[in-house]
Amino acid sequence: MSIWQIFQRLQPYVKPYYRQIIFALFLTLLGAITAQVNPWVLRYTVDSVQSMLDKQWGIIQGKELLVRISVILFLKEIVNSLIVFGQRYFGEKIRIKVSSDLAQEAVSRILTYNLAFFSDNDNQKGKLQTRIDRGVESLTKLIQNFFIDILPLFANALVALVIMFSANFYVGSIALAILPIYFWISFKQAGELQGVRRKLKRQRENKSSGLINLIESIIVIKSFVREKFEGEKQYQTQMELMESQLKTRRTNFAYDGIKSFIEQIGVVLIIILTAYLVLDQQMSIGAIMFHILLFNNVSAPIRQLHRIYDEMNDALTYSEGFFDILDADNAVEISGKAVPLSLKGDYQLTNVSFAYPNGTKALHNIDINIKSGQTTALVGLSGAGKSTLINLLIGFYAPDSGTLTLDGLPLKDYDLPALRNSIGMVLQKNHIFKGSIAENIRYGKMDATQEDLEAAAKQAYLHEQIMELPTKYETDAQMLSGGQQQRIAIARLFLKNPPIIFLDEPTASLDAIATEQIKNSLDAIKKDRTVVIISHSLSQILDADQTYVMKKGRIAEHGTHIELYEKNGVYREIFDASARSLNLDKMIELIGKD
């Protein structure tokens, strides 16, 4: 993106604050004018003092001059302080407001995206966080630089340059001739650093993502004693980042030295020319200091340009990643308009195939009929495509081919948020939000009363455990055990009380007694509802009305438990393996002895 394109993209976010912007521009103009007071006063002072010395006047005659100069400079400083305060305050106010709007826009956009967006390797949470944080930071710095640094500096430079030309054409020409050379060098500097900055961006994203992954995997790392291995991986990433940073600094230091040299050439040329004009009696002695101070105002943006260019290049680099997030229109979840009033839950899948965005083919020519009011089990080895199939049934992903209908209407025609209000889910690993137990259970029904929460917790066999905690329902939910957190997810389901339920290993994190308790509760809530369940637990699938056996993304066989068992196929193989893993023979033998 070019700097002009960035300003065009920022326009909608800056436009609501146009009054503050106009006022900031007015203050900038005033600041540019007051910045020229010192050169005028210095020239007047030097010329007046020289005239007094020529007349052999002393301090007595010069008192009035000193008082006049002191008053002018004092008043100028007061006015200038107020102007600078106004510039900085309104510039910072605009920056903060735009920063808030940009960050909220990113959050709002992300919430509309489908799961395919988040499953992309380039959109891992660490990378997204870095892209958003650095993008907002660099873009708002660009706004801050414009109103607090660039605009005042260049306004001062323009006014000072006009005054220099009006005072002496040749001196003004020297100042003007220096600027394009300096800008050309700055342009070359930016071009040389552009590729490095993109590399820095990727490396920072990888570092952030790697650190998050390190923290999340700390138990596995320690259990395999891989601290040294992971530390070396992170060290290598850090070294690559450091090398890119050093290259950036080396380039900046080299170009900044060249620019400083050119600026000093301009100062020397102006001193020589003004001294010559004084000796030639074309200007007064005071004019030497007058032009030097004016050139100082002209060159002030030059001295700041390296820093401004750095931050502008950051904006150019990180704005691309940030606006890529906002512009991911193909990731927006496509939703129909049909609002389900009373769902039955009759799913029909015909020749459905699906592949993930990374190209992994997960489902092949799936034909399934999930009947309303019945419990349908999905069985298969890990990686068979069971969870992927549920993601399609909920509308998280859309099939690549084939038809998927719910109650006779294509799923894509439904208003997905309204549809999901009628669907409940319990996963093998459910997310628990930062907050209290009450807040996490209430996620199932935001307007639920305390009595509703307690009733749902009792159904999930969690209430008694909660009441034993010091702060009861206000306890931090993330501090609970995995099994207790799973019960919170099940309590959410009871609270939501939906007509369609998807259960993906709902009791995987629970002990045997808790599993039995939850099974009894789930059996109760299953009545007159459409239930789709994935489970490796035999007790969860034996009483299913129909079972579909999946293998490598395909339907291998389907039927009731008895029918599938007698087929002596994939289901029988899985069933027998599960029985052996549970040592059912010994269990039955022990039960028989009792």
C-alpha cells in the first residue's frame, strides 16, 4: 500500500472528528507564524545593538530595547506554549479515538468470519494479534505524526522558506536546493528498507505465535524434558529477528549520516553567502542570524524525517496486514434469511464432499439421513471426519459439493445466528471464558436467573461441588479441574435447552461415576430432541436409534447397533477393540461372582 492509499483507508475513521482536525490545522498555521518570531526579533536586536554601538550608546539607552524584546519573546512563548499544547492535545485525542475505532472494527470483522479463516496457517491467533496490535499502533502513529509532527514542521518550513525568499532570493534558493536532495536520499532509504520491514513483520508474528504456543504446550514440554530443544528453537527465531533489526539500524545510521552532512552543507553555504552580502553592504549583520535561524526552521523537518520515515514505513508495512484482515470478504460467514421458528432437526446429506482451506480433503460423497427426534451416533477412528461432519451440520463450514438440508430447506438458506440459537453443543474440549462460574454457565442463556443457573448446574451434577467452593458461583471458572469445566459446558446445554443437540465426546474428561451421572442427565434431555453424538464410549452409542460408521472421510456402513454388529464389518472391529480395552471379560466374570 502507498501512503496515499493508507490515508484514503483512514478517511472514514478520521472523518467523524473533522471539527477537531480543522481546529488542529488552525493551530498549526498559528504555530508556523509564531515560530518565525525569533528570527525577526534576533535580526532586529542585532541591528539595533549595532546601531547603538555605532552611536556609542550604553546600557542606559538600551534598556528600552531590552524590555521591548523581553516582552515580545515572553508573550510569544506563552502563545506558543498554548498552541503546542492544543496541537498535541487534539492530535492525541484524534489518535486515541481513531485507535479505538480501528481496533473495534477489527474485532467486529473477525467475529463475522467463518472457521475457515481461523484454520488458515497465516491466521493463527498469535499472528492475528500481532497484525492487529501493530497495525493499529502504526496507523495511529501515522495520524499522530501528521497532526503533531509532520504538519507543524512542514508548515514552519514553508513559512520560513517564503520569508527567506522575500528577504533574499539567493539565500532562499540555497535552502530550497537542499530539500529535494535530502528527500531523494530519504526515498532511497525507505526503498532499501521496505523488504526488510516485511521480513521483520513476519518474524515478529512468528515470535509472538511461537511464544503463545510455548506457554500453551508447557506441560507437554516438561513431561518430555524438551525445555532445551524449545529454548533453542525460540532462540533461533530471536536471532533471525535480531539480525533483521540490526540491518535496519545499520541502514538508518548510514543514510542519516549522509543526510546530516547535506544539511550542514546548506548551513555553511548560507553563512558564506550572507557574510559576503553583509561585507558587500547588501544586508545588515543581523540578517546573518536571521537567515540561519530561518534555515534552521526549514531544515527542522529534515532532521526529523528519518524518524518520521521509520514510523511511516512501519505504517506501510503493518497496514497491509491489518487491512488484509478487514478486507477478508471471502471469509465473511454467508448466511441466508430464513429464520427457524420451530426446528425438528431432520438433516439430509446427499453426496456431500468437503476439503479444508489448506487442501486437506476431509469428507467424500457423504449420504446421511438424521431423523428428527432420534439419536444418531457417528462412530469411527480418530481422523475419520466425524467432527468435521458436525461442523458442516452446524454451518461452521459449507460443503464443497452435494446438498445439505435441514427440515427440507438448504442449510445455506437459514439465518445462521438464528439457527444456532436452536442448537446446543458439548465438545470434547470446551472453552471456558475468563470469568466466574455463573458467567460461564449463563453463556447458554444470557438472561437466566440465579435459580436457572443452579437448576442447570444440578442437572450437570456440579451444584454441590460449586457450593463447597469459598466464593461458590463467583469462583473463577478457569481455576476448576478439567472435569468440572466439562460439567460447566454441559450445564450451558441444559440452560439453553435447544431442540437439536450435538455431543462430541461429552464425557471424555469425566471419571466413571461422573460419566454415569452425566449420561443419565443427557438421556433425560435427549427425549423428543434430535441428537447427534460422537463417542468412543460404548455406553453412549449402544442405545442410538441409528449409527453411521465413518472411515477416512467416507460412510463405511450404517444401521442399528445389532445390525452393524452382525455385519461383522468396521463397526464390529471398533466395538470388539473397545470391549477388549475395557477388559469386559474380566468385568463380567467379577460381576458374575457377585
